[in-house]
Amino acid sequence: MTELSSPVWHPFTQHGIETRMPSVVLAAGAWIETNDGQRLFDAISSWWVVTHGHCHPKIVAAMQSQAAVLDQVIFAGMTHEPAEDVARKLVGIAPAGLQHVFFSDSGSTSVEVALKMALGYWRNIGKTRTGILALEHAYHGDTVGTMSAGARGVFNATYAPLLFDVGRIPFPYEGREQATLDALETACRGGNVAAFIFEPLILGAGGMLIYSAETLAAMHRICRHHDVLFIADEVMTGFGRTGRMFACEQAEIAPDILCLAKGLTGGSIPLAATLSTSRIFDAHKSTDRAHMFFHSSSYTANPIACAAASANLDIWAEEPVLRRIAELADLQSVAVERLRSDTRISNARSIGTIAAFDLAAQRDGYLSDIALPLRDACRKRGALIRPLGGTVYVMPPYCTTEAELRNVFAAISDAIGEVAP
Ligand SMILES: *Cc1c(COP(=O)(O)O)cnc(C)c1O
């Protein structure tokens, strides 16, 4: 444990309550190890980023050799093979029509880029549209633009004066999908809607809320009909989380814009990409410099990060990743079935490699009093989890074994017994 006389200000952390935290010194496969020698099973893939496992040797080697040759270079007016290589590979695996790749550094920036591309498209074709639609309970990041698109709540109430309005579409709860489709139809018909942004099949930070591929396909049809750009935020769902490479594949749809980040480098180093169709790219392409896409960050397409992403995509091409995911998905649905008889919990659910359930919390929402004690009780039992309020989820790396998964559910069950008997 590190005593916080430290100058570090941690994310989503109340330093007045969490005064000590473990210091992590190494990671391998599905495990991390702290400086006092404790090994923890990484049941949340280190905030949803690690796919194959920590420190995959091919990704480590790719970063090492790239770092020795070309560490960083300006990406405006210059290009480099690691970026070209990742872009070609992404276009090769992405849903049809996504032919252009814009690099950035985080999920939030990939979404900011998507929103700016959408408005740029409409303005550049001379039919200015500015409205954005988003789902209730959505999470798209923590920058001002992405907070605006995300659900309003305790996490952004302070910043509300900075946020822009978006049209809010109700979440398609099972049995109430038609209300979502009707609201989307009405909002699109209202005109001035530039784009609809959504997390396909599962809303992550909003509480691991799952909806059907049929609903996703129906939302796509409505947006198509009204020529509203369809922005898939696959920052969490991309790279296999829901059972396929991209969640959109399950609805057999291709968005106009696709946001990728977390799993892009296998969880090793920050990199994000926003893919777009030629229609959107071409609207920015002109001899008029005022029509260019006005966005960059200093480290855009960092070569070391691109080398990691390229190695990650090679692993997808060379190793049986989808088979591992299918096996993990089966284990998750078995675990969820077992949870159904546990009266302390409700809504046990899973999609692909993600399993989740809700606890009868003392206080609703993200600040539920159960989250931190449960996390700490699991940590004592060798498992790293981080409940979203009263929602507990397990989203482990794809190298997780049956025994490891069984142990983590046992640890969580035991921990619930300790903190919420
Ligand atoms: C995590 C997440 C983001 C933000 O990504 P960061 O890399 O944390 O900025 C955006 N959208 C979704 C769906 C996410 O899960």
C-alpha cells in the first residue's frame, strides 16, 4: 500500500476516503502484482482495455523495436509505415464502407473527432445540420463534448454549464424497444439532426445495459431513412468484447463513423482511431483549406502505439482469438445461469465476454455505498473488480481460464456475504 502523501491526483477517486492504494509493479496474462507481493486477478481488464492478456510478447516486442527506430514524428504533412499499416488493417476488418482512418489518443478524443466529422460533413456539403442524438444512460467519455453526449448525473453535474444539449432517446429496455424506435423516428423527422451516437448492444459505464441486435438494426434503418449519420462508439465493444470483432457485425450493419480505442493496442499503450466512410472524407476534401478537418493532438498516430496496434491486429489474424472469446463467452453464460438462484442479486446478464448483475444497494446510482467496500473485499480475496454503483461486472482478458473465472465469481459471492449480508 502506498500512503498518499503522494502528489498524484487519481481519476474517479475520492482522496478523502481512499487514502492508501496498492502500487502495482508488474502484470502478466490475466494477473497483476502489487509491491507487497499480492497477486490480483484482473477481472476488469484494467478498465476494459486488455484483450489478449497483459504484456503479450508480440506486442511488447513490436513496441521495443519500434521505439529504437522511430519514436515520434509530427503527423500533419508526414506519414509513417506503422500508421499506414494499422490503417490498412483496420479498413480490412471494419464493417463495409469505412475506408478512412483518423488517429487520436483516447476513446474520448475518438468520439470528439466523430462528432466534429459529422458537423463538418453537413457544413461542407452546404446543408448545415448541428443536432446530436444520443441514448439515455450513454457514456462517451469525460471531455466536455463527450460528457454532453453522455448521460447527465453526479459525474458531470458540476460541469453542466459547459455542456451542449443533445436529443435524448430512451434506452431500449427489453419489451420497450418500440418506444425507443418511435422517439428516434420523431427526433430524426424533426430535421437538423446531424448524427445519432450510440454504444452498440451494451452501454458500458451507464450500467452494463444490454439491448438486442434487432433493435440496433432498426435504429440503423431509421437513421438511414432520414439521412442521419450513424456513429457507433465501439470504444468498449470493439475487439471482441461482445463475441464478434465489432458489435455492429451482430446487427449486420455498417455505421457511417466508428470509434475505436480501448482494445486497439491490446491494452498496452494509448491509441484511438475514428473510421469514416468516403462520403464524409470526401466532403472535407477540396482545394479550399477552410474545408479541411480541423483536429489534431501532438501525439496523433504515435509510431510506438501504432506498432503495438499492428502487432495486436496480427495476433487477431494469426491466433484463434475468436475461438477463445467464444469459450470465455460460454463460461460467462454458465456463471450467469448459476447466479440466477442467488437472491442477493438481480438482472444477471451477459453478452460475449462481459457478465454483469445488480446488487440491492443501500443507495442508488454511482455513489452507492456498496461499491468501494465490495471492491476492497474482493481485493482481499485476490480479485480486482470495480463495481459501477450497485452493478457488478466481470470483463476479464481473453486468456482467462475456466478455473480463474470460477474463482473470481466465488470471490465476489464471498465478498458480497461480507459487505452486504
Ligand atoms: C471508455 C469509453 C470511452 C472513453 O474512452 P477513454 O479512453 O477513457 O477516453 C468512450 N466511449 C465508451 C463507450 C467507453 O467505454
